[in-house]
Amino acid sequence: MSARELFARIIKCEAGGEGDNGMKAVATVVMNRVHVPYGEYQRVCQGNLRCVIMQPDQFTCIKESIAGEYNPQNIYNMTPDQVHYDIADWALSGNKSLAAGECLWYYNPFSPQCAAYFPVNRSGVFFNRVVQHCFYNATHLYAQT
């Protein structure tokens, strides 16, 4: 599977029901991780898109099981539509969603409120909400990861 195909699948899996704005915001976070010049994503993946997507415990859609239960919503079960390839190509061309800015993380809180910090190590601070996902910019703690 090509990196482009993998990217289209993660976009569909993570935000396929959130319209173009939600999918572009998720694609922006993935590419921000590819391009961040410091911290964990640079140290571990060194600008490699496939590595960023497949890095363990980063995206629920990579997991074939969660808490011992089969996860049917995973990238291996996704068949991207043209819109997912279009958004992948848009992001691969250097475009960014202003709604996600320089964010390195997002998650769906399944509630109206976004936590002030994410992940739990507080390396991200709340930036914006786009549809169902909360987006987070790196704090100074991220540089130490």
C-alpha cells in the first residue's frame, strides 16, 4: 500500500463523517507531525509519512483490536473514495487547514467539552474544535518528548 493510499485511508477512518473541514483538519495534523522539526515525531519518524501514520498508539484506526475486542473501523477495512484521495493530495501539496493550524493532536471527546490539555502528559494545549474533534497545539513539554 502506498503512503498516499494509507493517508487517504486514515483520513476516511478518522474523520470520514466530518465533512471536508473535519477531514482537512485531521490531514493537517498528520502532515504537521511529518514536518515538525523537534520532539517525538521528528525523533521517531524523521519526516516519514508512513511512520507517522503507523506509529503505535497514535491513531485508533490503526488498531485492529481495542481492549481485546475487534475494531471493525480500521484502515485495513477502509476503501477510500475520491474525496479522501483529493484531501490527501491537498495536504501532500502543502496545504493546511487554518482550523487545525500547527496542531499535533486531536481527539473526539464524545462530549461538548474539550479538555484544556491533551495528551495526558499535557504536551498539547487546546486550540480549536472542528466538528467532533478537539485540536491541540504543542506546549513546551512536547520538545522534551
